[in-house]
Amino acid sequence: MTQPVLGILTLYLNEAGMLEERSIYQKMTSAGRKLGLQVFVFTPKDVNYKQNKIHALFFNPESKTWSRRWTSFPDLIYDRCRIQRSYRFEQLKQFRSRYGHLTFLNRTLRNKWTIHRVLSKDSRFKSYLPATRYVESNQDVASMLRKYPLLYLKPINGTGGRGILRIERNKEGQLHIQGRDQSRRIIKPRQINASALGSYLAPWHLKGNRYIAQQGIQIKLNSGRVHDYRMLVQKNGEGAWEVTGCAGRIGAAGSITSNLHGGGHAATMDALLKEWIQDETKTAQVKAEAEKLGVGIAAYLEQNYGRLCELALDIAIDRKGGIWLLEVNPKPAREVFAQAGEKEVYRKAIVKPLEYALWLYNQKRRRTGKEKQAAIADTRTDLS
């Protein structure tokens, strides 16, 4: 019997054909081979639309080399494409439109603002969401600051901590502002009068760049560094959602975000919660509640957006053990678990999409087989 084929859809990062997760794709290829699943990697740029063929990249685990060859479309597509400000992202939109009828492991999610609004509609999740507002003008930011002493401004399509500002109002009404620019560089902290906020924000073009203002949660450790938690929720080999793992992230000195790419480092959730809450009973309750939340959100978003196979939830936990959903990431990296020393979680994070792909493939074959049997039965009935 022919092996099922999984195509990993990604985007080149530059004209030299650089791939962001090449090492992950190598591991997936090797793991896929053991499971009986052939894996290749491709981008929309590699597709011949006239012949419906792909000039795909194949990794050979024995020689540890990549080669390229023309191939037919895969049985399943695993979309790993993240937002880019380039023509390559336009090519991706064309591909998704043209081949949207194929079997994808995961459909696209919307931006941060839309996801927030969708989750707000369900009473199960509302209490976990920080107050959030779409920014139409600087007055929206000023209004939020009157309600909340700490505020984060985020681009609705931003990733990796790019373009985020943190504004904190002190007791005297002064504003302390920190942030990262679009290249993730740390912006020098400044303290300004509230009346100067509009002038400070003007170069950021918040409305044109589509920003949200989000209630900030106090998550600074005793070291002064911010921290949060990255929870990975994935479908398993039986098509069910489950939490693969959750690890802590500690930001770099002077950083307002905990992103690893921005200089942060990872820790186990247990170690970080022990330092933060210092109550083992409370810690166990928080972990159980967070896992239930993660699985619930994944299932709910899948109902709204179509098939998904994994999501990462960035969550903050306050001093009292309150859980806050900061962001949902539909194309999660896995390195946080490797850096936290959780090797088995890291392995599962790589293998689970492959196991789910096989389950989905077999489900599809069974449905096709039943449809054929039903068609034959109908034909027999017509002839009798």
C-alpha cells in the first residue's frame, strides 16, 4: 500500500531560500518515516499551477541532505506559514484560495482583535481575557489608561514581540513607556507627562498600523524581568485535543516581553510557579485550570474557524493565581520546551501533528470507502 504523504507548507524568509524551521522539518521527516508517513516541504513559490505539480524539498535522514524534485500534491497539507510583509505572503493567499478544497491539518486564524472578540462571546472564557480595545485614536489609549494603570499596545498582526509598547501610569500621573520596535530592538525607557502621550505615540501611527490596547497584568519577577507561560495544545493520534506541555518564559533585562527570540530564556512551569506563587496546592490548581482552559479554547476556535491541529496559548498568571490569556498563536514554535530541558515534551510537540495527520488520512479513507459502498448499493437498487 502506498504511504500517505504530508506536505509542510511554509514561506521562504529571503531570496536565498532560507527556511525558518528547517531543523524542525528534518526531525518531522525522520519521525514521519518511522510512522509510515512521507514528508516533504514546499512554498507557494514552488507550485506549478498549470500542471498542479510541486518542486518540493525532500530531506534524506541517512545522508542528512536536502534535495529538490517535482512531485504531485500531497494527501494532507500542514500550513506553517506566518505573516510576512512581502510578496511571498501574497503568493500564499493565492495558493490558499486556489487549493482551499484540499485537506489541511490547520486552517488560518484571524488577528488578535478578532480572536479576542470571538472568545469574548463565550462566557467560559470572558473572565480570562484582559480588557482589550481596538485603537481608533490616541484618545482610546488615554481612556484605557484612566481605567488601568498598566497597558500594552500591540499590532493586531504582530509576532515575536515586534512593535509592542508598555505604558505604566504611576501615582503622580506620570507615564513610564518601554517597548520594542519592528525589528525587536528594545526601545530606551522614557517617562513623560500624560499630556505628552499623543505626541509620543504619533510616529507609531497606531490606527494605520492597526493596534489594540490591552490591560496589562503585573508579571515582573523579583529580578525585575517579566515572565509568562507558553502552553502548547495539540490534536493527538485519535483526533482529540490535549495539552502537550506548558513552559515558562522569562524576558531579557529591560524587555517588556518574554519572547525567546527577543533574548528571553525558558524555565519549567513548576520552577517558575514555585518562585511566583510559593504555594504547592495553589500551583496544582492553577495548572489544572490552565489546561482545561487551553483545551476549551482550542476546541471553541476550531468550531469557529475550521479544522485546527495545534495552538499555543500565551498566558499570564498573577500573584493570586489568576489566569489571563494574552495571545493565541496558531503557528507555534517548539523551542521553549527544548530550552526548558523538557526533552520528551519537545519530542511529542514534533510528533503529534504527524500522528494526527495519519489519523485524519485514515478517517478520510474510511469515509471514502463508505461512500463508495453506498454508491454501489444505490446502483444495485436501481438495477433491481
